[in-house]
Amino acid sequence: MTTVTENPTPTRPAAPAGHGGRWAAVFALARFETRRLLLRVPVLVALALYVSLTVWSTRTSWDGFPALQDADRATQNGPLLVGLAVLLCVNQAMLRDGRHDTERHLTVLVLPRWCRTVAHLLSVGALTLVTAGGVAAQFTWEALKPGAVGHGSPGELLVGPLCVLLLGSLGALLARLVRSALAAPLFIVLCLFFGMFASISTDEDSATRWLMPLVAEGGSHTLPSGLIGRPAAWHALYLAGLGLTLAFAAVLLSGAGRVRTLRAAAAGAVLLTLLGAVGQAGGVSPETKDARTRYSAVPQQVHACTGRDGVRYCAFPEWTARTGDWAGALESVTSLAGDAAADRRLVVRQRVEARYGLTGDSSIPALTRPGEVTVGTSWGGNRVPEFTTAVAGVLVAGTEKDAAAMCDGRTVTVMWLALAGRPDPVADLRRVRLDDSDTGSALVISQTEPTYMTAAHTEVVRAMLDRPRSETAAKVRAHWDELTAPKVTTDRVAEVLGLPSPEGEDTCL
């Protein structure tokens, strides 16, 4: 008996009617690939690290007093981690058919190869939206902090999600260019090694630095939002165009070269990239440079001034909400001073050196007008004892310039006034000193010019802080004139206050 076995010839399933059925299948496949992508271990790890690092850093960022024009840029680094994971996993997903030898089976599907590429790219879009949600949550958290000031830039906020889109599209393109699973990991290693994903430059007018996905600034000063001078909107347009260009290139290389709509869309993406690249290459505008000079040289022309308990507070418009915080810190100093100093008319003037842009770290010269105190654009943490030290210096010496040049026993009075009213005076003493010490000699940091504490000064100040504040305050008020007299010695200050003579050196630099 002979058995005849026939091999059935695979038949191509009936195609869905019209383009609507094809795109319905594309979206169904995109949902499947999105679920797979979200469940891949590298993506899960990257998302977990991104969320963890964001929560950890945002809890205490800027000591609770963020400027939103800085907070928007702080959202850009975290999404890179997600983007690199997406690049790797999308690349592996698109190479899955070759890795498992299923390409020949996929040719019988109703979806051509380029449609399957579109489905993978749509999964990248889904991860881009997830990252955008993380960026929005981080920025909203910063904006809701009671000490938040300023204005964020939508262009800066878009950079993080657009980097995910760009890297995911790059992973898809690599899969169509190189049919090797090693291409994406090697590319990631090279990028990390050469630092291609962040550009730190001190030249604000450099056009080439904006060709990188991230453009970091190396300075530490916070500028008013109108003085930032970064082409954030143009850069976001450039990144969007570049990401779409890579995505359309991957689709065209997958066999869609004859689809006119896709060719036209790819040409539009290239034009978008060029438009963004040209727009972001313009550098800082002359108007912004002029405004930076005005804010730096003649800040009184742009200040909004208010009076509070006999003190005049002059701040840049975005910072007027912080006058209450400044007033609380100032009151902690004036409440301990002698009657003559407590009644002195003070002006708190906000200042910034903006002429060198975000990368500048130039110091601000001390004020020479009597009773004027500098406050910067940052607040919280170390900035508070720095401000109270400046207030105490003006109360004792009369001007910031004289306080910076002071090097005698008056330094003891200044530092005690600055620290005694703080919740943790010794901790603030460490914060305000350059070497974070509370013994020996050290430079005292200031928004303007630093002052110097000798080891003898430090000994006497520590002894004063160890005693009850009310008892020391009564002695300071009773002997105010002698304690604030020019050239009073540290030994004499200790004697007047009933403290042992210091043993440390008492020679200034």
C-alpha cells in the first residue's frame, strides 16, 4: 500500500480591504511591539533608574528654591538613559526575524516589511510619550515648591523626550543598515566613551555645539529667564526633524521607496532638520546681550522695590516673591545687633553677573554705598548664611567693601551676628567657610568678596555660640560701640564678653 503525502503550498492570506485595513494591522502590531518593548529588561531597568534618580534628586534640588529656567534643563539628562535602552531594544526587536530565521515566513503576511518597520517606530513613539510624562512630572514638582520662581521653556522640556525619539529611530535605522546584533551595543559604547551625547562649551556663539542632542552649560549662576539666550525652540525643532529623518530613512530602506507619501514626508523631515539647525546657529541675540549688561551694571533700572519693616528690598521682577525669605534671614541678624545698628536704614539689592552668560562664574564686586547688602539669584542652603554674613558685615562696618577688607576683632562680632539666630549655627559656620571647617582659619564665602577668619576668630565665635544666645546678645548690645570699633583686637573682644583669650593665631592673610 502506498501513501501519498502532499506538501501544502502556503497561501497568502487575503489582504484587508483598502489602506484602512493595512493601517489597522500596523497599529495592532505596534501595540504588540509596544508591550514587548515596555517589558524588556533593559527598558524596565532604565525606567526604574530614571524614576529613582529623578525622585532622589528632585526632593532636595536647589534646597527647595528652584528657578524654573534652570529646572527645565535639569530634566534633560535622565531621558538619555531611557533612550539608550530603547535604541538597544528596538534594534534587537527589528533583528528578531533574522535572528530566529523567520523572515521567509513573514513574507507571506499582509504587511510588507516597511509597514512592520513603521510598527516598531510607533512603539518608540509610545516610549517617547512615557518619557514626556516623566519630564512633565519632574518639572511640575519643581514648579509646585513654595520657593519656586521664574519661568521654564517648553523647548528645553521637549529635549529629553525628543532624545528618546531620536535614539529609538537610530536603533531602527541601524537594524536596516547593519544586520548584526552587535551594532547597537557597540554604537552605545562608543557614544558613552566619547561623550557624544552632551556638549559643554564656554562659547555661546558656537554653532557646532548645538548639533549635539544635549547642550550643557558649565556655570553655576542662575540668570533671569529673559537672559538665558539659549535657542531652545530651534533646538527642539532640530531634534524633532532629525529624529523623524532617521525614522523615515529606516522605513524607506525597508522597501517603501516607491511610496510617494513617505518620500515627501522624509523630504519634509530633512527640511525641518535644516531649518532647526540654521535657527539654532544664530547665537545670542544683541537684544539679550544688551539686557545682560543692563541687569549686571545697572540693576536698579530693572528692580522692583518694596519696603518691609524699615528695610527696602529691590529684586528682579521674577524674584519679588522671595523678599519674605530674605526679610526673615535679615531679621535674625538685626534682632541681635545694638540699637544704633538695628535702626540703620538697609537696602537689600539683588545682583547678578550676567554678561558672560550661563557659563560665567565671575564674582560680583562689593557695594560701596552705606547700608546696601547684596543678595544673589540663588537661595537656600549655603546661600542663607552667606546672606546673613553680608548683613552683619554691613551693620558692623557700614559697607560691603569695608566689611570685606575687615581683619580685626570685629570679625568675631560679624560672624556671631550672622550665625547666632540660625537654627544650627555651627553647621552654618561650616557651610559659609570655603573648606567646610569649624576650627582654624578659613575664607568666608560671600556673594561678593570673601572675608577671612583667623583661628583666634573661630575660637571666640565657637565659644560665643556655645553660650546661651540671650546672655551673649545682652553683652553684645551693652558693649556694641567697643566691639565694633575699628582695629579692636580679638583678645579685647574675648575679654569684654567674658571669654578666655584665644590660643590660635590671629594674623590675617
